[in-house]
Amino acid sequence: MWEAIKNLFGFGQGKLDCPYCLETIELPPGTVKCPGCGSDLFKRYISDYRKAPPLFVPVVGWSRVGKTVYLHALTWVLHNMHMVWPSFETEPLSSVTLDYERRVRDVMALGGALPPLTAMGPQEAYIMQLNNLGNHWPNRTLVSRDFSGENFDKFTMPPEQVQFFKSPKQNVALFMFSLMDMLQSTFSMEQLLSNYARTLLDKYDVDIRNSGHRRKGIIVLSKGDDIAGLPDNLREYLVGDPIADALNRTVTPAELNPERMHLYLERMERVSNEIRDWLATNPPLAPSGGRLLSKADGLKMPLRFCVVSSTGMDPEKRTATLQPRRVIDPFFWAMSM
Ligand SMILES: Nc1nc2c(ncn2[C@@H]2O[C@H](COP(=O)(O)OP(=O)(O)OP(=O)(O)O)[C@@H](O)[C@H]2O)c(=O)[nH]1
Ligand SMILES: [Mg+2]
């Protein structure tokens, strides 16, 4: 309330979370520079802060699991969601984000090469306002930032990057696994959660088991098109993505009205439970699935599960337009968990 009154009478711009360093800051009237990290904030971010609060969703996963391509696919689908969600609109809130959207279009729809593996070191933050989401969800400003998978091997993340992970303002994280790639690696699924939790505790004194620091985890099985041995029901779910079909114009787009949305989310929840049950059996494709679930229990981290394909096909045999499948599900979970 006091924040709103201060804004109204021009005493200041109120408290807000910087989208770059995630510190809570107070900007003197008329200024846009974060006093913490020195970044210039976009005016719309400041003026719409309370109408569209930020949603920070980090993607945690080893190298080559598909994090960067996933962020491209999600950005592309969100950008085109108005085809099934007519009221919905996205707006880039920085020139860096606008450039990123152009690159995303090139990769996803114009046959441009897939992005290279991500270099170590800080990457740009992409800031996109999402308006009129439907499903009674409030408007949000999605802040995404990509990280090199090497950061997660031992979680040797430098302090200027770790803020995106340790801040209690991001209480949901995506943990991404590529099951086929994992078959050839020495890593097990629970190790990713362990490294994440242990580093935050040992290096930054953040115990995610304590209230105030709890995390919710969305387990994302990436490259779903390539998972030989995925149970049939999950494969059918992946392939039969009505949003992807509408966006790819293989069917006449049907509006995602409240009723269809409700059915979509219900099915997404059933699929999450099915993936959990499948992982619990330690299937040959994911022999450490059971340990992942126990580790999350120990960390008091509620989990939801998704399977996605960012390309919809083998990238070697790609067509000009990629056909991402179910990439919206982790976002829907991040909005609802
Ligand atoms: N079949 C298939 N391959 C994919 C998919 N997504 C990504 N790939 C492949 O995986 C490679 C690595 O994907 P990236 O998104 O760059 O991996 P990353 O996790 O960002 O890796 P780092 O930047 O090293 O951390 C891509 O170049 C593609 O060849 C997918 O949905 N299906
Ligand atoms: Mg990458």
C-alpha cells in the first residue's frame, strides 16, 4: 500500500526487483539505473512492475541437454500463442530481447542454424512482458537467462551469475535431462539436484530445505522426439500437442478457451504423474529415476514432470520450420506451481 501511495505522489518509484541482479532496489524518481548492478532498466519494466511482476525461471542442466534450444522454442511458442489465445500478447522489454526474438524467428521458422553451445560467463537476460494470459493468471514479465551447462558439472558458478539461482525470488527452477545423452554419461539424475542444493548451501549459505528458500522443481525430459523407449502414452502425448499443431498450421487453430485450457492442464497433470511413476521404476533409460525422487523428497522440493521436444525432429534432418512439441508445459507449470 505504502509503495502504491509513494508512486502516486511521485516520492519514488517504489521497491522492485532488478531483472538483472535480482536485488530488491528503490529507484529515485526519474532514474532507471539499478543502484546495485548499474544496469539500465527499461521504463516499461518499472512502470508495469506491479501489474506484471517478474517471473524468474532458471534452466538447470548439463551441457548439450538442450537448454538454449528450449529457450528459443519457448520464446517462439509464446510469441505465437495469440493464434490459440487471441487475447494474449508478448512484448519485449529491452532492445537485447528484441534482437533475441529476431534470432529466435530465424532459427525456429526460417531454417537458420541452431545456436552454438553456450559459452561460460554471464549471458544476456531476456525480458518479455506477457499480457492477458487467461486461466485467471496475472500478467507476468518473464525474465530468462541462459547458462552454460559446464556451470552445473560441479556447480562452480561465479557469484555474479549465481544470483539468478540463489535468490529466493525465483522459487521455481527447471531441471532439464536428456535421457538418451545420459546413457553415455557418468552423471545420474539426482546428482544435478544434489550439486544445485549443496552449492547453494556450502558457498552461499542458502538452505533450500528452509522455509523462505524452498524451491519447486520442474523436471523436463528434453529431446522427447529422440527418446527411444519412451512409454507409448507419453510419446502420444508429445506428438499430439494441439498447440503445436495450431501454431504449425497443420490444423485450423482452435481457441484455447477456458474449457479447453482446463482440459489441457488436467491432462498435463496426469502426464506429470505418469512420468513420475515411470521414473520411480528406474527404467533402463533412466536408472537413477528413483534416486531423483528420493533426493527431491529429502530437499523438500515438490516436483512436476514434463516431456518436451524443442525441435520436434532430428535437427540433422530438419525442415525450414522446426516443430516444437509441448514446450509450453514447463511454463504452464511455472505459472501454476
Ligand atoms: N533431437 C533433438 N535434438 C535436440 C533438441 N534440442 C536440442 N537438440 C540437440 O542438442 C544440441 C544441444 O542443444 P543446446 O540447447 O545447445 O544444449 P545446451 O544445454 O544449451 O548446452 P550448453 O550450452 O553446452 O550448456 C543441439 O545443437 C541439437 O543438436 C530436441 O528437441 N530434439
Ligand atoms: Mg546452451
